[in-house]
Amino acid sequence: MARARGPARAMLAWASIHARSPERLRPCAKPECCRFLLDRSNANTARWCSMALRGNRSKVRRHYRRNRATQE
């Protein structure tokens, strides 16, 4: 019975957040990621579900490609 409550609680929490601030709830910017994020930044510009898991790696890849292109 306790297992059945978990998904229900998650859906109720999702609905509550979406009702209060729908513009703050959005999918992660990484196409392969299936997570969502709740943007708590002042500018409402967060892009990744986790900076450590998604954002930092994306920024490092972009930086590497940019610097590699300028060296060639």
C-alpha cells in the first residue's frame, strides 16, 4: 500500500508546482535527459536539471570546441 502512495504524491506535487508557477517547471535542455527542473533562479534562465550532471559537462564541451576551433 505504501508503494502506491509514492507515485500519487509525486503527481500531486507536480500538479501543485505547475499550478503555482508553470513557467518555472520545464524539461532539461539536454535532449537525452528525461528529467525536469524547477527553475529557482532570479532571471528564470536555468537550463539543466543538474549543473553537476548536465550543465557543467555541456559547458566544458562547448568551451573545448570553441578553443579548439580558434587554435586551428
